[in-house]
Amino acid sequence: MVSLVRPAEVEDAAAIAAVHVATWRTTYRGLLPDDFLNSLDESGYEERWRRILVEPSSRVYVAADGPQVVGFASGGRERAGEDGFSGELYAIYVVQEAQGRGHGRRLVQAVVGGLRELGLEDMIVWVLRDNADARKFYERLGGAYVRTQPITIGSALLQEVSYGWRSLDAIV
Ligand SMILES: CC(C)(COP(=O)(O)OP(=O)(O)OC[C@H]1O[C@@H](n2cnc3c(N)ncnc32)[C@H](O)[C@@H]1OP(=O)(O)O)[C@@H](O)C(=O)NCCC(=O)NCCS
């Protein structure tokens, strides 16, 4: 099967929403409340992605196995005023069955290209502190721990940590 990463189109909104909801449920079961995960609504996310995909500043990519979208990533200008960072990886999700096959790295590389197009030179990403697998992935790609802060998702009060790359060239 041919695997590739390409820029997302507005027609991908439904597939991205499906990956989004499915991977939140597999990744965050046990970390986020069950009722919150069960209530995630694909059609609501599809609308949200449809809006994001037409924004000129948005950089969204999908990973495909043949015709099937199995992952996506998005990035752009850093959103919270974090000192020393102007670019951000907003989200990256690969469905469980397709993880560990290089889609994640290819998606990050695509986002890096998008950040460069926007004139950005560094990248930060936020990840739940207890999402050990994603943290290892960012560490493998050369990310350096930045800091920890609280985050509320649904009714859950959690901690998130950030990883940073001071130069996009440092992403391996
Ligand atoms: C995290 C995620 C995006 C990584 O994508 P992936 O396609 O599984 O990862 P890749 O196959 O591209 O791996 C790239 C490198 O990271 C390493 N890596 C990935 N996951 C790892 C893990 N859990 N532990 C150790 N190394 C890991 C791989 O071994 C590979 O290194 P290598 O080239 O030396 O073999 C994906 O697993 C995912 O979507 N997870 C669930 C959702 C999630 O947590 N998203 C992040 C939210 S902030």
C-alpha cells in the first residue's frame, strides 16, 4: 500500500474528524473521563475542521494509506505567547492500527515545511503529562522539555507538558 502525507483539503474534514474522535478515544481512555470521551461528536468536529481548513493561516496535513486517511497534523503560529517560540504543532493523531509505521514523523516533517512557509523558525508542542508514548515520540524527534502547566479538559483537571525545538533544523 502506498503511504503518503499531503496537504489536507476541505473535502478531508470528515475523515480528519473521524481520526480525531477515534484516536482521542484510544489515546485518552483512562486519562480523560469516559463520559467526556463517549460524548465526542464527529459531526461537530467535521464542522470545526471544515472552518480550519479554509483559513489561509492554517497548515493541516493528512497521512494516507492508499485511499484511507489514517492520520493528520496541524500547526501554525504559536497561540499563547510562550517566550522564545513562534511556531507550534497544534495537533497530531494517527489511528492506533497505523501507529509506529513512520506516519507521525512524516506528518511532523510536513508541518515543519508549513511553519517555514509561514516564516517561522522554531516549534513548541503541548502534550498531556501522562501521555507517555507521545512524549517518547517528541523526545525521539529531538524535542527538549520546556515546562509543565495545568489544563482543564471537560471536567478533568490535568497537567500538560511542552517540548520545544529552538530551530526547525533540530527536528530529526
Ligand atoms: C504520537 C504519534 C503521533 C506518533 O506517530 P507514529 O506514526 O506512531 O510514530 P512514527 O512511526 O513516525 O515514529 C517516529 C519515531 O518515534 C519513535 N516512537 C514513536 N512512538 C514511540 C514510543 N511510544 N516510544 C518510543 N519511541 C517511539 C519511533 O520508534 C520512531 O523512531 P525510529 O525512527 O528510531 O524508529 C502516534 O503514535 C499517535 O497518534 N498517538 C496517539 C495520539 C497522540 O498521543 N497524539 C499526540 C497528542 S499531543
